[in-house]
Amino acid sequence: MKKIDQISLNEGVKTTRRKEQIQTQKEQERLKGYEELTLLCQVGEIEMARRLAGRNPHWGYTVNNGYVQESGYEQLVELCEVGEVELAQELTEENPHWGYIIVEGLVKKQEHKEKKE
């Protein structure tokens, strides 16, 4: 019986370590994205930075007025993953500048409607 308990414990430790590795990797990628966007803004490539941020929403940043800002994307995804869809919806309504909506429990990029004159 002790062997079975030891195997279960070892598997739990491996899973925890793997989760920590994945989290660390995500954070490193997010920081790298921030650095890339900041550098593009510093050299005046604002539009390129906006496009790059838009193609990488998992970084959690947007570019507004030449500055890199947190978009709230990661926070919205986490809320939806734990079943707090209504709270995520409220946050999108309070922060329309983030550019996201919640559809069937998923975070989606909000489509901008063209103004017709």
C-alpha cells in the first residue's frame, strides 16, 4: 500500500512542477512581448506595435497613444476558466478600451463597427 501512495505523491509533485514550469514560461513570454512592444513604441513604430499586440492577445497588452498598457485579457480568461463569466462580462463593460467581449464564456476580440456617414 505504501508503494501506491508513494507513486501518487510522485505524480502529484511532477504535475505541480510542470504547472510551475508552464506558468514561468508564460510569464517570460509575456515580459518578452512587453519589451518588444515598448521598443517598437520608442522607435516610433506605433502602428506595428498595435498590430503585434493584436496578434498576441495572450501577452495581455494593448498600445494606446504610443504607450504599452495592460489589456486585461489574461484576467478575463482566468475569470472565465474558473466559471466567473458574469464578473468577466462586468469587467469588459467597465473597461471597453480593452477591446474584448465575452461570448459563451470565451474572451473574444471586439469587432469595431465602421461609422457610416
